[in-house]
Amino acid sequence: MRALCGAIITAGALIGLGLTAMGFGTRYGQTYAINPDTNQLERVQLQRLSQMDVPLVFILVFLTSVAIVGLGIAILGLAYHHHRRHHEMLRDKAAAAGGRHVSV
């Protein structure tokens, strides 16, 4: 259940990151500036993160951290699940052997 919850959290964060990327593209995809030498509009190629809108940057940082936490929950949940299943298997082998020592 832990791994499933982590996977759902990660999936939600990644969907949100995709929508955030679309928001960045919509907001900054058509950024133009006037070139002082030619007096013509030219496309601005580089937009620094510090020059962007604060809410978009906050959403980007928040969703990235949520995705990392969700991946951590999923990985630790799967590791704990496999650890439990391994011990259940050892218990079942010992019960099937009638209490005798079973080499694994």
C-alpha cells in the first residue's frame, strides 16, 4: 500500500509538472525584444529562472520536491514490501518442514 501511495503521489506531481511546462511555454514561448541595432523584433532565447514569474517558479520547485518525495515513498514502500514477503516465505518454509531447520 505504501508503494502504491508513493506511485500515486509521483504520478500526480509528474502530471502537474507537465502542466507547469505547458504554462512556461505559453507564458515565455513568445517572448520578443527590440534589437537596438536593427530596430526589429527578435526572439529572446534565454530566460533566467530569477527573471520568471514567482508563482510559476514556486509551482515548479514545489512539484519537483513532491515528485522526489513520492519516488522515495514508492521505493521504500516496495523495499519494505519485499522484505516482509521474504520473511513470510521463510516462515512458511519452516512451517512446511515441521519445525526442522531449512537451509535457504
